Amino acid sequence: MRADLPSSAAKIIPLLTVAAMFMIGCGKSASNPPLAEHSHDHAAHGHHHEPPHGGTVIRLGDESFHMEWVKDLEAGVMRCFIMDGHLEKFIRITQASFDVSVHPADGPKLQWTFHAAGNRATGEQVGDTSEFHAQLSALPDKNTFEGNILAVHISGQQFDNVAFKYPEGNETH
């Protein structure tokens, strides 16, 4: 029987190696779950997105895209970043500007325009950028307001009349 051991081992070892490789290659990764497992019914499991700059999150559509608004008092602008549905990737768009209707609690409605901004570090430029700026002078000393993004076009999709509150956003947690 000892003579059979090497040939049995020669048959079993490759099978165990293939099985181990299969288990390692097909295992689920907690950081990268399959798409079928990631439902967008966030209310069921408390899912929310963390904005990379710590700003206000505004959801566009059914989580198709997001905007992150970051108030930059030093520069005197509100920065807006167009991002993917998970706030992981910046999405460049061709739109040169978009308008937002703003209604401060203690003042009249006004219209705010966000203009495309270039970035030499990333190569972004007007007509191919994910970053927009609006002048804060149009909204002096206002830390809370209700807003409505009139129209923005992203990757062939149009989003009209997107309501939100600042600084809460419209991302439900």
C-alpha cells in the first residue's frame, strides 16, 4: 500500500490546489460586494454616503449621481463637486453653468449661478469639469436655506427641479 501513497497524493494535491484557488478567487470581499448584493433601499440598512470634503450631499435622481457643496469662506465661494452615486469618483460634465433657486428663511428668493471651474492639477477645464463655484456674496451670512437646482445635465441624463435644504442636503440616512 505504501507504493500507492505517492500516486494518490499526486492526484489529491492538484485537486486541493484547484479547490483552494477557486475559494480564494471567488470569495466575497467586504469592501467590494457584488452589485446584486448592493440594493439602493438605504432605509432598510442605514446606508449613507460620506462626502470626501465634508460638505453637504445633494442626491440627483435615484442615487445616480450626487453633488457635494462645500462652503469656502476664505475664497468667498460655494464649491460644488459632481460625483458618482457613491461619492467615490468625480464626474466631469460639459455644462458651463447651472442655476439654483435659493430661499433663505429670513429673506427673498434669489437665483444663484454655479460656473464651471478649471483645475490645472487634474486637467479639468470649462466644458470638461466636475467642479463648479458660486459667489457667496449673493448669499451673505446665510447658513440655512432651501434650494432648488433648476437643471443639470450629467452623462446624458437631465435632472430638473432638485429640491434640498442647506446644510442638511437631501440624502436620507
